[in-house]
Amino acid sequence: MLKQVLDKVLNKGPFANGGDKLRPCFYVPIRGFHSGQVYCAPRSFFGVEDFLDDDNSRPYTYQKEKKSKNPNKHMSFKQRTKAYMEPFTLDVFISKRFVSASLTHRVTSKQVAVAGTNSKDIKAALRSRSDIPACLAIGRILAERAREADVYTASYTPRERDKFEGKIRAVVQSLIDNGIDVKVYLD
């Protein structure tokens, strides 16, 4: 069956002159990297090009460290001090009805700054409590509250079920645009 379909396509269809015989000419979009440069880069969610470094990597994404299979194994200095060197974590929760985000201190487990679309002052100013403009507003308000608490850096690791795109990316990008340095650890 497949052979018959391929014979029909090869014998009939759009042709290009390729020497003695006419050969089929198909358009194949090329996507990926060519000689270390982006050949056909996808547009970002916000309608502007993604920020790329000189080596075509995203500047605020980092690889997550591998977890040890043996918990009794010797821990490195970086593993022991990471909670103190990057003490604040970003937590973003998005449901169908609302968006909330918070900055938490790792060692003391206290929330330093919180913003959500369910609070009275924020929900009165928004048309919808769960769309992209609401996510951008939550990021802006959380950044203001974090600066008031003298927090300028945070780290974010998405949950296993969450993908770093869409609304979550809007919150993180809004935080970065408003002066909070966020390190995103992707698997």
C-alpha cells in the first residue's frame, strides 16, 4: 500500500527539473541549528524573540543537578551550601480560576513576598484572574513586594507536571523584567 502511494507521488505531483529526469520537489521546512547559529527560531509566547546569549543559550535557565542515588554518600560543598547561597525560591501556582506566586526562604520556610489574583486589591483591577495579563501583573506585584523585603534573587524549579511555558513563563519573565534575578533550573 505504502509502495503504491509513493509510486504515485514520485510519478505525479510537483516536479523540478533535475537533469535528464523530472524529480519531485517537496518543500521541507528546516528547523534547528546550523553551524552553531539559530536557523529558524520559534517566536516566544509574548510575541518578541526570546533572549539568546552569544552561545545560543537562554541566559536564565540552568541545568538541575543530579540527585544522588545513595543519600548516605558524601555531599559536596555546593550541595551543602546551596540552600544558603540561593536562599529564596519562587513558587508559582496556576489553576483555572486564579494565579498565585510566592517567594519563600529555604532555611526558615517563611514566605517573604506573596501575590495572588484572589486578593481583593488585585482582583478588582483585573478583567480575568487567570490569563496572561493577570500573570504579568502578579509578577510585577511580587517583584515590588520582594524589593520591599530586600530580596533581589530567587531560584525556580518547575514541578514535575509543569512545563516552563505559557503562564508560568509569563510570571517568571515579569519578575525578571521588574528587577528580580531568577535562576530557572530545568531538568
